[in-house]
Amino acid sequence: MTSPAELDETVRVTGAREAVEPADRRVRLHCLAHAGAGVSSYRRWPAAVGDAVDVVPLPLPGREHRRREPRVTDRAALLDDLLGPLLKAAEEGPYALYGHSLGALVVYTLTRALADAGAPPPLFLAVGACLPPHATTALIGAADLPDEELLPLLGDLGSLPQGPVADPGGLWRRSVLPVLRDDLRLAKALRQAALDPATGGPVDVPLLAFAGSDDPLAVPAALREWRQWTTGRIEARTVAGDHFFAGDEALPRLIGEACRERVLP
């Protein structure tokens, strides 16, 4: 399980207001990444989110500094890994959640579990590059497809590297593809759990939904489909980019503004 100390590996934003910003007005922004990835796409976020926001990327087991840990492929294992530290963090001050693609399903699942546990809710739940749980995509159930069927689906999203690294026996096939397959299993399990009234249904927090203007999977027109997954207000925004727009500066700037709007006078 991720320890509270690991969860508190917060990348702090530097700026004139940091020294005087009251602790109860700083927002922890917990971020989850897309399938097959760690949290490197968030490395530029601390400089982009602006004042009063602390970026807390949360890598799942099986990647980056957690690469030797068993990967999680179902809801129970995910909650066993992340929920405890998040419950503690939720009691310590205002926070928000952002998840990209697979990460969106993860943060939805965490938000529902936090509510079930009676924890203080996040300021908002933000999701990006992800269709809502009730939507169907070609990648649902694709985890066990042979390479010759799965790889074209990934190529359509721009997920395949170029060159020999992606060839049979190459580094990407040996190290990244197995992680991605397990993440697809996790995504399927989380979608199924979201559709179960015992573990899913709408959350009672504001929801921000982001899409890339050129995303071939989670197209901007589908963003409003998230409305049935919250009883709160929903805002849908389109930003420039394809499926992997989380690495650009526009998204963290918008989310940083949303954080400050909810805590600063």
C-alpha cells in the first residue's frame, strides 16, 4: 500500500504568495495518469497550476519507483492501495482529484469510495480524455487480444512508440505493453464496478470534464455524457491536443484556477 509519506511527496509551487498562503487555503491536487504510464506527464504541472496548489502525482503499483510492486487489476486492490492515505489527506485540508484516461476512472472510483467512507469530499472531481463508465469503446475487453489486434487500437490513439523499440522482443513490448494490458483490465473492472449500484452511481461533487480537440477516442461531443455520474454541477471544456493533452500547460492552468476559485476569497 502507498504510505502517507509517499502520498505527501508534494511538488510545491514556488511564488511570492507561497510563504503567506494559509495552510487551509492551499489545495492538494491528486493526479492519476493514463494506462501504461507513470506520472511523468505531470512533471510540468507545478509550474503551470499557479499559486496555492500543491501537485501530488500518484503512481500506481508496477511503474516508476513502484515498478517492483504487483500491479492492481480490480477495484478492491486499487482501494487497498490508495484509499487509506487519501482518507488521511482528505482530513488535512482542501483537495481535488484529476485523472487522465484510465486515471479518470480511478479518481471517480476513489471519489465514490471516499464518500462511502464518510470522508470530506474533494472540491471537485476532474476527468480528462475518458468516456464515462457507461460508454463502450473498442479498448474495453481488449486486454487479452493478441498483439496483432491490440496494437492497431493503441496506434489509433498515438500510444505506440516509433522504431525498433516497439518490435517483437523490443523494450516497449517487454516492459510497457504488459503494464498497459493490466491497466486495461483495471479499466474494465472499474467500469463494471461503476455500473453496480453497490459500488457505483453518481457522486455528489462538482465534475469538470476535459477533452482534447483532436482526441479520436474521448471526443469533445461526448463530454456531457458525464452528467449522469454526478449530482453536482458539471463543466465541460475542450483544450487543444489529442488523447495525451495532460502534458500541455493549458490543462493544469485551468484546473489550478478551479482550485483557487473554491478556496480563495
